[in-house]
Amino acid sequence: MQSNDYENCFQIINMNNELDIFVDYLKQHNLRCTPQRNLILKIFLEMEGHVTVEDLHKKIRPEDPTIGIATLYRTMKLLIDAGLVEMHNFNDKTTYERLYMVKHHDHLICQICNKTVEFEHPLIEKYQQEVCDQHEFDLKSHRMELIGFCNECKK
Amino acid sequence: MQSNDYENCFQIINMNNELDIFVDYLKQHNLRCTPQRNLILKIFLEMEGHVTVEDLHKKIRPEDPTIGIATLYRTMKLLIDAGLVEMHNFNDKTTYERLYMVKHHDHLICQICNKTVEFEHPLIEKYQQEVCDQHEFDLKSHRMELIGFCNECKK
DNA sequence: CTGCTTGCAAAGCGTTTGCATTGAT
DNA sequence: ATCAATGCAAACGCTTTGCAAGCAG
């Protein structure tokens, strides 16, 4: 089965989790594996949904109060480059979202309370590809946000 | 015919173009119709696609060098509230796009040259509505961006 | 050792705000 | 004569950068 081959491949080169991928990415680019970088990834993975640098900073402070904001920004950029994290600009603040081994999804966003619901719809994806083909675009990723009032706020 | 009624309605209350709508919006909200506001709208309508405040400022300077950035931001906000303009946050800079009497569309964005192509796909819109119904969301608007390499850059 | 990484502080940047003045109604 | 709107400059908040000191390899 194809999915088995895929899993085996990951096991052989020991790339079956985010930390391994990150360490590998760092090696490939002659970057250093530091305790700060590892801690940031560890804490980030413990958080869910859309994480701001501020959130991350608060959550990391107890474990290492010396980590500076700049390091957070720099490390999040590395995680994006490593393909592990996706950046969003829904509102004023940038948020980061876990990407690896997580199904791709889109977002429903409530205009009033900012609640976000994640969803996916295979047919929408199919038509997206169709549009790209028409325009000779190589589709790399997409972002879809449906904006409105959630069932609480529309009352 | 319904579309005729619609057009007549616009003609009667003199709301058949953006300036009329803006003037009306201002009146309804006890705001003042100033030469700056009119000029900003006029220049904005002469521009195409996604306009930044910086673009607007450059284009306006020859006609009125005294207009300040703050007034541009303040006026663009009014135009959004009046339903004439839509704001985007694709990249770092905010862009503004004409909304009124323009068909809704989504965007193909080239990751390399930042070129954007506009498109629309009725079936995608249909499935969006379906997703919202499932989640009991009142859909007000949406934003879809397909990100990849355009036919030039993928070479 | 080498030179990447860090934390700090300062700078950068787009955007917003306070305020005295101007101007539309 | 009002009171909103303007232009300016300063403030703002998030993000980036320069730098000397610190560390991974």
C-alpha cells in the first residue's frame, strides 16, 4: 500500500515528527540546534489553534524567562521555512498555526466574537485546482476565510 | 422586471454611482462633504486593482500636495463603511479595492512576483454557503486566495 | 576556534491619535 | 456660530535589525 511505503520512508530517515524534521532542516541549512529553538517548538506544539507571538512568549516565560521576543520571531520564521508552520494575517496580529501532519483546512471567522471554526471541503479544493489550471498557475497553497456571524452572535 | 425596478430605484434617489452613494452616506451620518474626501474618492476610482495608501498619496500629491496620510486613512475607512471599498491584508501593506458595482471575485496570488489575478467560480461560492449552513453561520463575505507560482515565474 | 545565535535595545514600518486650526453647514 | 475635518507630529504596536556577548559544532 502506498500509505505504508510513505510511513516506512518517514521511519527510515527518522522524520516522523516535527522535532526530527526541524533538526534535519537546521542541519541541511547549516543552522544550529539550540535549546531555545527546541523549547520554542516544544511549547508551540503544546498549543492549539492560532498562536500569536505574545501567547507563545507568555507560555514560554515560566520555562525560560530569558527568551526574547526577537528569538521567537526568528524561530517561527524558521519553522515556516521548514514547512511545519503556517502564518496567518486575519486581523491585526499575525498568528501561527501548526501545519505538519494536520489536515489542511479553511476557516469560518465570526466578525463579532472572532471565534474561528475550521472546516474542509474536498469539492472546493477541486474547483480551486481547476481555476489554477485555467490560469496556468502552479498552486502551492490557499487560504479561504468565510466571514460572518456565528450561531451565538447572530442572535 | 425586477432589475428595472432596481435601476429605477437608484435613479430616483440618485444613487447610481459611487460619489452619490458616498455623499448620501456622509449625509446620513452627519458627516461633512469636503473637497479632500471628494478628491480622494475621485482619484481612488481612477486607479485599478489593489491600491495602497502610499500609491494613493503619490497620485494625489500633484492635485493637492497638502493632503496628509491621516486623512487618507480616515477617508478610506469611511469608504469601507459606505460599502464602496474592501480592505485586504495579503502582505505587509494594507490594500484597498473598489467594491461597488464590481462583481465579487477571488484572487490568485503569485508568491514570487506578487502578481494577482482575479477570478470567480460560482460552484465554489455554492459550497461555501453549504459549509456555513452546516455550521449555522450567517455568511457575510469571504476571502479566498490561491497562492502559487504564475506562468511567468514558474519557469 | 569559528561564526551562528542570543537577548537587549533601538530602529523601522504602517497605521492611529491628539490637538490646534480650518472650514462646511 | 457650530462642531466635524484637516494636517501635522507624536504616539502606537508589531516586527525587524544591529550589536556585543554567548555558545553549538
